[in-house]
Amino acid sequence: MTPTEQSQHALALCQMAPVIPVLVIEDITHAVPLAEALVAGGLPVLEVTLRTEAALAAIKAMSAVPGAVLGAGTVLTPTQMAEAKDAGARFAVAPGATPALIDAARVHEMPLLPGAQTCSEVMVLLEQGYTVQKFFPAEAIGGAGALKSIGGPLPQVTFCPTGGISMDRAPDYLRLSNVACVGGSWVAPKDAMVNGDWQSIAALAQSASQLPR
């Protein structure tokens, strides 16, 4: 799968809903009910970050939930790319990009959403064929205003901004012509997961799924 083909897949996923939940799962028992709540709320594309010991098992369990499309986030190495695919991930998200990671995406035929934050980084990925990229950490590096400015000289690149984005800030990004969707963790608060309050997570997901773009 070429980078261009990977970006086509990534764009199709981004277009499924305005928000991709960014999930940190520490307790494997949360995985299935969390996925069910998010899908019920209208957010089918889910990114589980590989920051916990439960992450790969969570991807495997959640990928069996009807309607859920699982991806792995914070993918840093070729080994993680392979492990994520074996667990059932259908796409990978990285905070940046390295030659080794790009090669691994080709080898494993895994759509990669590589991260960038400067025009130079965006241009390097664009030369590889990545027309869909992650803008990270969005809020810390200038927010929607910075991304709008990048879109001026580089209108051919579409972004999924993530990092510090809230429900209130999401519309600022979604109204930009170079944004397909945003990534956010606010739809799955840790306290709601710990308390098993799946109904409130489903409600948050429903609100997020209705954001205009």
C-alpha cells in the first residue's frame, strides 16, 4: 500500500465522523462497553493509544464490536505497527514520522496518519505521497489559526488535528477547508470510564458526532 493509497484510506475514515476519539485504556474490562457507547453515539472510528499495557488487548476486543473501526495511536516503531495490525487495528496514527515507520506502513499495508507541525514536515510527508496528515500537538502550536495559515501555501494537504482540543474548540478546526475531522479525548473522560458511566460517554459522543463541518 503506497502512501497515496494510505492517505485515501485515512481520508475515508476521517469522513465517517467529525471526531475520532483518542482513547487511553488502562483497564481491559472498559474496552468493549466503551466502544459500544462511542459507536452508539455516532463515533465509529476509534483510536486506542499504545501507552498502556492493556492497549493491544483492548484493540483486539473492541475490533469485534459491530460498527467499530479500530486504530492504534502513538505508534512509534515498526514493531508496534506489526503488533497493532495483528491485534486488529485497521489504521495507525503517529505523532510524527520516521523512514522506518513509513516503510513499516508499506510492508504491513497499514494506512498511516503521520504527524506534522511545521511546513517543512508537512512538505516532506507530501513528497512521500501523504496528502492526509495529523496536526499535533494542535493547541500547543497555535491551534486553528496556525493550521489555517499552513493551508494557505499547502492547500493540497488535509489534516486531522489532535492535542488539547475540546468540544468548545473543535468547531474552530472543523470549519477550516483543510480539516477532515479532529481527534479528541474529551468524549471518554477517565472518571466516566472508571465509574462505568457508559450512558454519559454515549451522550458526549452523540454531541460530538453532530458537530458541523
